[in-house]
Amino acid sequence: MKHKPIFVLFLLLLISPQISYANFFQNLNIFQRKNSTSNISYGTDVLQKIDVYLPKSSTHKTLNQQLSPILFIVHGGAWRIGDKSHRGLIQHKVDYWNQQGWVVISVNYRLVPNVTVQQQTQDIADALNFVQMNAADWHANARKVMLMGHSAGAHLVTLLSTRPEWISNFPKPWKATIALDSAAYDLETLMTNQHAQFYDFVFGSSVENLRLVSPKVQLKHPLPAFLSVCSTIRPDQPCTQAQAFTNQAKSLGSTTAFLPVPLSHADINRNLGLNNDYTQQVDQFMQQQIKD
């Protein structure tokens, strides 16, 4: 199995918090390419960095040419591990959307247990603010930003999209949010039913804290356009939560789309950007939202 070493390390880290971030990523398959800039800081912490991947056309744009839209990607990893440069996260998305003229930005953020989930969400907000303020440097349009997250990253971009009151310096509006296979829309229900042990480590037992970081509870206003992708073959059935959340958002006036797919949790991330129907459906949603 090609990804077995990474999968084993992931399980070990979930079981043993003593395994360090650095040790995990010594064995990670990192993606690098030309026409990109790595590790641009948006904060003071070593993990508060972004990578920027430019379409070839960006370096030759004139003032009269249209600015590129931005795809802003947040990695997963159970809120405790993960990296913006992981090949499975970024390679196919960069190849596909750079070719269509998008600037693709991949984000790192601080990790549990060194920070809370609220602080992670603030990191995403700060990174988005930074990208919006500096979009012109990449010949990109700060008004045409698409947020995308996988797994824990899907939870974080969804939570940010609900505009929690505890976020400071909230970013300017963006076009849409795409959540790739989150199972954490309704944390109160999740934590009262049978669940993976790592959720207890990440979220603790405080009901007040669960409500602060539960997208379902925080959803009180219309979202940016919202696409929820979920796996129909996962045993924990994330599509149940995903559909309930998109229906709730729609009832508040949000533009929503719901995309259940017969792919594994990993393949929902890894296969996006390949030449398949799944990529075409996500791209169609994206193209529709960036129209003026």
C-alpha cells in the first residue's frame, strides 16, 4: 500500500501525543514545484505560514488583464498533525486549478495540543486576512477567494464561515467555502454518541467549548456559498451531518450544494484535481460562484 507508512504514523500520533510533529513529517511526501513561493509568514509562529502556487499566466499579466481567483486550501489531520505541502493534499489541486488560471494557496496553522481549536480557527482567519491584503502581489483578485478544507481543515473553514463572534479582525467576504468530508458539523451530537478517542483529546468534555466550536451551533446567519462533499462509504456516515448542516444553512438563505461521493476519506482529498466526474462537479460549483 503506497500510503501505508503515513497512515501508520498518523495512527501512532493519535494514540501517542508524545510523537512530535517534526518526527512525523520526516517521512512525509512533500510536494514542490516551480512558479511557487514557500513558507510566507502570516504570523510569528513557525507554523503560521502559507505556500503560494502561481499559474504560469500570472507572471505575465498586464494591468488590463483579469486578475486570478484564489483557491485557499486548509489541510486536515485530526487538528493535531498535517502539513500544507503534503503531496496528497496539494499536488492534483495545484495542477488542475493552476492550469485554469487560479492562484492556489496552501495554509499551515498551529496544532493541538499547543493551541485550542478556537485559536486554530483564528489562525485561518489571520491567514485569509493576509492573503486578501497581499493578493495584488500575486496578480490575484482579493474578492474572488474560495476556501477549501479537508477533514479537520473542513471543520475549520466551515466554522470560520459561520462568523463566530469570538473571531477578531474578521476577514473581508469571500465567494464560497468547500468542506471536504468533515464529520464535525454537530459536535454536541458527535460527542454524545460513540466516537473516535482523539475527539476527546481535541475538544475535551466542556459542553460550553463544544458549542463554541460546533458549526451547527454557530450557524446563525447566511454563509458564503457552501459546498459539502462527503463520503458515502465511511462507517461513521458523515453525510448525515453534512446534509443536515447544508439544509440548515439553506434555510437561513445560503446558497448550498451537497455532494455525496463513493470515495474514502483519503481519496476525497487525494483524487480532487484528477480527471474525473468528482473534480468536474466541484469545479462547476467553483466556476459558478466566481462569476461577477
